[in-house]
Amino acid sequence: MTPTILKEFRCKNCNKLFFKGHILEAIIEIKCKNCKSVETIDQMQSVTP
Ligand SMILES: [Zn+2]
């Protein structure tokens, strides 16, 4: 079992945690249950230091 580094995806509006995951390439549209705003998460191989 190798530990997986999970990135936290949060609402930009209210900072509520949507989910944790490891995504290589994806565009996800999610509606925040907290503030009802629709957020788009695009993870297109962004370079993280
Ligand atoms: Zn929100």
C-alpha cells in the first residue's frame, strides 16, 4: 500500500471542501451545496512545485 497524495478541491466562493482526489486530466463541474454556486474544476496537468 503506497500512500496517495490527495489534493483537496474546494469551493472558491465559500471554501467548502468538495472532495479529495488525484486527478491527472479532468474538467469537473460541481454545484456547491453550501453556497449554491457552480464551480468548474479544471485540472489539465497543472505543474505543482
Ligand atoms: Zn461554496
